[in-house]
Amino acid sequence: MNKTRRLGSMAILAVGAFALSACAPAAPTEKVSIVMGMASGDTFTAEWWGWLAASELGYYDELGLDVTFEAVGGSGDVVEQLVAGNIDAGNPSMPAVGEGIVVGLDLINLYTYSTGAIFGIFAPESSGITSIAGLAGKNIGISEPGGGEVSFLEASLINEGIDPITGATLIPIGDGGPETFAAIEGGNVDAYSTAYNDIFALQTQGLNLVDLTPAEFKTFPARGIITTSAKLEEKGDAWGLFAKGTAMGTHFCLQNNEACIGMLKEVIPAAFEENMDGISQGGLRFALSLTQVPPADSAAYGAHNEAGTSAFLALIASTIDNAQDVDLSVFLNTDYLSVANDFDRARVESDAANY
């Protein structure tokens, strides 16, 4: 999607003024194309507003980029397309990325978009289960055998001394649809581990769940701009501009939440359909994203948390036989973060105020 939204008249004048100033980004003469694979059946979700806003507002375009966002499917599909060289970058969930790099796949994170738990572990309020330790001997629902939540669930059980094979039973029950609801409501499973998006679907159906997710998961990387060493070299300095546009879009949305919700409702209206209580999956996802996307330092969009990433990879490796050591200095590329943050915040804030 490359549609450019009109700004208010004052913002248009601001764009023109800044384009002539020394603060304006030095865009290449010819536009550089970047194809970004999105890990969803839809091009955007209610969390990916930084990328959406940058596209809608024309930030990528003014930086000399021709950015195409493509819905690829699941995170595993995005990783496959990255490794095959069919896309330039992608935003697969970090569990899928972690599982890839610990077995030797060439994947690089050049910009951390969000931090926090993508997958969690939950129990119905009626179950009386309040901790991971309470899952010993229980039936635990998962989305599917290869779901990204499985490695997190297994590691969490192991940390509590529960063997994930003999100490509990993992049962595929789908990804938040009617089958999942029936399995939980009917007592076929005692708990459910899945992506938060699936939980939001259940909550809008009236199911009350207790979040058992270990606190340390909230320090883990969630999504980023993931590429390969070959694509890193091929696109060169364009990556800095892509990271900058993403930072600008993110900064805009943090100044004007309602504008970004409006953009999201245009591209994924079904996600914002409300139930009888006025609750929507999109609204729940957006609210959570406001705790996960903002960087720890507002002057450092895209910055990596090395300690959190190291702990995250150790957890992933603990569930995979013959896992390889990962060189964090390679995986967490920092070459483009200074460029990403070299944008005029006052200009973007003016865009947000006059949208």
C-alpha cells in the first residue's frame, strides 16, 4: 500500500518548508524499492500503526523510498520468504525469528519495533489456576503443534519443573475461534497458550481469563524490521531511510492516537467491530500496543534491548536440540539507528496536531 493521506493545510505548508531546510532527509535521486512482508492474513494489524502511518502520510515517499507492504501469512511463512530472498524485509514474531537463528538461519534485526509478550499463557477464571506451577498434570490448549507459543509454553513449564511431554498434555484447539471457545468453555482444557490476538477474540465473546504469562516475557523483543545479510548489503543506505520513515510514523501515532485508529479502521474495519459491550479486538490490540511499541527512550526509536534479547534467545534455545550460539552483535544490527532517529520531531508533531 502506498496511498498518501492528505494532511491539514498547515501541515502541508510545514512539509514544504522543511523540505527546503537543512533538516530535511537527503533522499536518493531514484526511489529505492523495499518489499516488506507482513506476518498476517491482512497487510496490517491494530499493532502495526507505525508502518501504516508512515505509508499513509507519505513519509517513505518523501525519503525516496517505494515501499510495498505485502500480507504473507504467518510468521513462519515470512521467515521462509526472507530466507528465500523473495522479500526484502519482514516483521515475523520474534519466536519465529529466534527459532530460525538458533538453527543457523541468516536473519538480522535492524530495528526493534515492539517489545513485550506476543504469546501468553492463560487459564479460565473458574479454573482456580493462578500460576504456571498450577499447570502440572493439566490439559493445556495450544493453537496448533507448530504454533509460535509452544516454545514459550514448554520453557515456562520446564522452569517450574514440569516436563512438557510427561507432566502436562498439550492439545491443539485452534486460534481463538468457535472451536477454541468451545474447548475452554466445555472444560476440555484447563488452560490455553496462544497469541494475545487470539485471546482478544475470546474476550470479545465474553470469556474471562487469568493471564499466567511470566513477567520476564515482557522484556523480550516482539517484532522488528527483519532482513538478511544479502538484503542488508543490496539495499545499503536505504535501510536507514526505511527505519527513519518507520520512526516518523510511530512518533506521529504516539502524538495522535485517534488519527491512527482512524487509519486502522479504514484498512481493517472488521477488527474494530464492537460487541454488545462496545469492545473490539482491534481496540484491545491497539491498547496493548501502546505499552509495547513506544521505546524506552523516546530519542531512540528502534533501539534493541540486548539483555532482553539474550534472555529470550536462551529460552528459545532451551527447547531446541543442538541450538547454536547467536552472535548478538550480528543479529542486533545498530548501523541504521542513528539515521532512524535523525528526523525533525517538531515537524512530525505538527503533522499530528494538524491532521
